Amino acid sequence: MTTFQQHASRPDDAAGTTDEASAPRRGGPALGRRAMLAGSGAVALGTVAACGGGTTGDGGGQQQTGDAPAGAPGTVLGPASEVPVGGGKVYADQQLVVTQPTAGQFTGLSSVCTHQGCSVSSIEGDTIICPCHDSRFGLDGAVRKGPAQQPLQSRPVTVADGSVTLA
């Protein structure tokens, strides 16, 4: 009853018929408990989504995959002539690097860097380069310069009829 008397004495409610839902609040939070809980749940969900797995940016414009390389056995990658002797070619869609250290010797490697899961993006001469943190790998996948500590994962490939294929 005390609450009604306080509301009835307000200047905007001389007749004592204030609608509680539209009346201005005095003191207390501006948001109701339900609205506050719903808002904090949305923030928590957004935070979890931002920290989730999958492909994410690394700040260097490259993607971090961390997943197993794509491409099924039997996938034709392209002509063997596109893989230079003493170098290699990155097949980004299949997360694969194919190298040819010597004529006719082809090696398949995962393009997922073993440091933090970025995709290697280029080959300069006989060196595979990860642009995220500048790890360097040989044409056999061995680490030449860190921060990566482990070699690139081997992925078997074959060459038949002039085409490189995932084995």
C-alpha cells in the first residue's frame, strides 16, 4: 500500500492511475533482470564463437586451418609440368604442396604449417615459406628455419600420364 501512495503522489499521476510499465523508474537498474541476463548470454555466445575452431584470421592476412589437409585420394591436382624441378607448387584448395627436388622425383606435403596451422603460401627456389611467422621448410618438408619445430606432414602423390594425383 505504501508503494501505491508514493506513485499516486507523483505529479504525472494526480488521479492515482499510473501504468507501472510506462512509469519512469526511480533508482535501481535501467535494464530489467531478464534483459540483462539475455544480453550477457549473447555476449558470452559471441565470445565463444570468436574463439572457436575452424579457419580464422591470424592478423597477417593468412588463414590458420589446423585441420587435416583437404583432398581425397585420386584427386587430380594438375599437370606435372607445372611443378618446377628444384622447386614446387602450392595447391591451396587441397592444402597441399608438391615439390620436385630432382627431375621425376615428386613429393607431396601438407601445406599446413606445423607451427600454428597457417597455410604456407609460396616457394622461393628450394624453400617453402610460411608467411605467418616466417617458418621455412625444404622441398622434403624438413624445417630449415623456425619457429616451426616439426616438418610438414607427408602426403603421398603419384604422377601418371603427365598428371599429379593424390595417392
